[in-house]
Amino acid sequence: MKLLCHLEDIPDRDARGFEFHGETLVVVRQGDEVFVYRNQCPHLGIELNFQPDVFLDSDGEFIQCANHGALFRIEDGYCLAGPCSGQSLETIAHELRGNEIHVQA
Ligand code: FES
């Protein structure tokens, strides 16, 4: 596991993208819980976002792909609607150690 960032780097109920060993990871924060995914939509295998750090829908309820609007559950990355419905984002193993977010290198 390697240090990726700190909890306070991510506003609560929002998401941030981080470059990590040549790829982009998406970290979504809900209070003291975080969810980490590879920034790659299962539909076309491209990045989810157009704008930096914009990964959630307007209500902050789902991760939304900016390309064709696929919606993913924040909790497990499962796609509920869109062209890759039934598929999932790739989860990145992580640990919260105090306020440090460590991910599998
Ligand atoms: S690339 Fe994500 S919905 Fe098409």
C-alpha cells in the first residue's frame, strides 16, 4: 500500500482525481468513508470525466461518466444505467489510516 492523499484533500460528498503510478484514480468521499476506482469507464475504456475532479452527477448521488452518461453506485461502482449497465468500475484496494488514504500500488 502507498500513500495517495489525505481525507481532507477531498471535500465531503465529492470526488477528486489523482495521478498515481501513471494512471488516474477517482476517490469519492462520504464523511469518513472513501471509495477508490480506476478512472476508466467500462463502456469504452476511456476516462470518466471531461473536467478536472467532476465525477459525480448534479445531486452528488452517483458517479457519472461524462461521455455517455452512465451512472455508477458510489458504494461499489456498479453501473445502474447507461450503455455499460450491469458492469462495474474497477475497484482499487485501499485503507484509511487515520486521515491518510493508502492504495494498492
Ligand atoms: S464511455 Fe462512459 S458511458 Fe460511454
